[in-house]
Amino acid sequence: MFFSRKPATIPAAAEALPGRPDPIPTAERHFVNGNPLKGPYPEGYETAIFGLGCFWGAERAFWRLEGVWVTAVGYAAGPTPNPTYEEVCSGRTGHNEVVLVVYDPARISYEALVRAFFESHDPTQGMRQGNDVGTQYRSGIYATSPAQREAAESVKATYEGALKARGFGPITTEILDAPPFYFAEDYHQQYLAKNPRGYCGLGGTGVSCPIGVGVAAE
């Protein structure tokens, strides 16, 4: 093991691992649809960033949605620049495992993506998702615009009421302005397409969207 015990809190910048100035190598194109992971993206398309547990299953939930052009997994919301997977797993970078989603807003709305996010995991578990424990598995929405942040807060409030009515605890999802996104290593990109029997680890709360038709992937 890289480190034997993970911290339960996000480290301050002075306590975090130093990282490195240059990005770590990753894939150039999406394994499923062939689109470029780092762009250029089509004009008018938008980006969204979500953390909902192990990013292997999280990414698959989004690349299956109509209107999503490309997805990529990576690390965000921690102070260490350009971390490796082993460093993130140590809990000493503060990063979350996240999915970058590039989508066509004319075909799928940001609100629909946020609903898919809430329906694809349990957002009440704090620094874990099921058996995956640690700060890298926390629930998070990282808004790339003020409009996204407003929409995320609104959808969160709706789901919080629905979950409370069914006996769940409060939602622990952090909603922040988007921090830097660092692409994960090549082998993590579209992992479950390359390894169909690989570990997923995601499980929703069973609460379907109370304000429209659910869009989460099966």
C-alpha cells in the first residue's frame, strides 16, 4: 500500500503532497466514441464536473447519456498540482475522483446532468461511497459558471427534501466553483469499457427525479 492509513479530512496546502509542475500523461481520445479528451470541443458545448465515488463507474453513468459528447476522469478540489492516482489514494492531496463531462446544452440540460448525478450514487455518506472510504470518494459538484452553481443548488434542495421524506440523512454533496481539473492516467480513462467486468461500486438511493423523468444510466 502507498500509505497504510488515510486521513479523514482534506489537508491544507502546506500539509499536502507537493505534486509536480507538468501534467501526467493520459489518453488522447475517448475509448468508446473516439472524441478527443482534451479538445478542441465543438463550439457551443459546455463542461461540467462531478464527483460521486469511484470514477470508473461514475464516468460510465455519464458517457451513456444522450447529448454527452465526451467524458474523462481526473482529480479536482485538492491543493496538490498534477497528482498521480497513488498520491490521491493516499488522502494527502485532498483531491476528489471526478468526471469531466462535455455536453451539448441543446440536447441535454445541465439540470438533467445534475439529476443523473444525484440518482447515480448516495449523496448522504460524507467521505465515502459504499465500501470506498476516503476523501477522494466524497460527493461533489464543481460548477463551471454561476448559472451552473445556481442550478446545482436548486436541484440539490429538491433532492434533499425527497431524501428526507424517505428517511435519509442530509445531503453532504459539496458544491463549489470549479477548481483545476487534472486528467487521470491513461488506464483509468473509460476503464469499464476496457474492463467490462471491472469494479464499479456505485449505488443510488433509489429516489427517482421528483421534478421530471429520471435520466440516470442503468
